[in-house]
Amino acid sequence: MADSFPHSDVSERYALTLSCLDQPGIVHAVSGALVAAGGNITESQQYGSPSRALAGQSALPGQPTEGGSFFMRVEATASSSYGELHAALKPVAEAFSMDWALHRVGTPVRTLILASKEAHCLNELLFQQRSGQLPIEVPAIVSNHTDLAELAAFYGIPFHHVPVTAATKDQAEQTLRELAEEHSVELVVLARYMQILSNDLCRDLEGRAINIHHSFLPSFKGARPYAQAHARGVKLIGATAHYVTADLDEGPIIEQEVIRVDHAHTPERLARMGRAVEARTLAQAVQWHAEHRVLLDGHRTVVFAG
């Protein structure tokens, strides 16, 4: 039998991500549509979460109270065009009421980076991007200080100094929106950007803004957290990368890392070790997002790590 779509001699790689109510036949229908469109599945991951009632949780607005949710990420090569593959998958998506997206694998995600004075997270992102490890494109860097202008210049990326005060906060956030629109930004990364975004901006960026913060057991807030950790004799330090929400530092978690420390570590050494953990954790979260491996599940994430 002939394939449903004409083929070229060049294959492209695609990533399909989807979520819907868990029900029989999803995997069969998706794989069948991909094969009919000339696709060859090279990677497939799926996860079925239990119903929230069974898990002892309340359903979030817009989520089913009965039955669980199904999440899937599929990579495939296909000689069909993006439009042809999208058209082949659309009836399946409609039949199962899927929240879905089709992506070209390897296409850099246009990313606006926000930073303040500390360079470690920004430098890690730019180094990994420059060395081909991170599939992002950075058209601009925004900071409320000028300390990182030289680092941006070293990587050849336009630097925008946007000061933020109580009186100028609304205008500063409007400038961020305008830059994001001007540069067709798909992702915003807060690389130790020491400003709290307004609730309105958090809502505008829902699911496409990632933040990093240190995390300890117990947690220390305010100034000099590593000195506080040293004073309490902590045994673990770490970092958490999460999506930005209006609830400060409580968005869906993408990645976390902890490392062991002991009484011999000075506050300065704790800070150095902590900065390294923060940089690695943020870069990993950005990579997974840019590779379309993170799916939202209410206040949680499903991460199909490669």
C-alpha cells in the first residue's frame, strides 16, 4: 500500500508532545498516524498519572476529577513536511481532546535572559549555547544593573540596561514585554534576576519563564543565605529551577540538585559551591524545556529526560 503522503529524499526530526485524559488506544493512534505520514519513531516516552481523587488531591480548575491524565513525548524522523505531519496528527488529537504540539527537533528556542549582578548562571547559559550544548538562541540580555554588560559584549549579545525602582517597575516590565515581542521570544530565563515580577507579567509568561533559586534544608531567605546556612551547620545545599508563577518561588519544579557539605566548609566556599549548583541546575532545566521534554501537570511537571 502506498504511503499517505509524498516523500522527499531528506528526513526531518520532529518531537510531538501531548497530554489528555488517560484512555485506551492513544499510543496506537499516535504511532499509526505517524507511520501513515511516513514517520519513523526514534524515541517514545509516556506516563499515566493516577486520578487526583485516588492520589488524595483536589482537582485543579479545568482538570478532570475522574480518571488520570496521560502524557507522551515522541521523536520521529519523517520525509513529510511539517504541515503534512501536523495535518496527519490533528484528527488524532481532536479525537482524544489532546493538548498537543509538534516541534522541529534542533530548532533553537529564542530566549530572553534576565540577570542582575551575579554572572555564574548567565555565563553558563551563554557558554553552553555557544558550544552547541544548549538549543537556544539569545537575541538580548536584560539587566537592572550594568555589571554584566561586558560579559554580554564578550558573547556578542545586545545588552539592555532597564533599571527597576518602585516608581519605574511598571514601565520596566512594559519594556520587557516590548523586547520579547520585538525579538519573537519563546522563553524567558531569570538567571539570578533579583527582581520580583508582577502578577500580571507572571500570568503573561505562564509556562515559558524559568527561574533559579538556592534551596536548603532548612530554607534560608533574605541576605547572605550561604552565611545563614553555615551558621546553622547545614549538611546539604542545592538549587531549584522552576517555572515562574505569581506565587514566589513556588512554580512547577523542573529540576533540582543537592550536594553534601560539612562543618569544614567556610561561608565563602559554600557560596562558590552553591553558585556552581545553581548554574548547572538552571542550564539543565533550560535544556529540557528547549528540547520540549517538560509537560505541565497542574502544579507539577512531567519531565521526559533524554
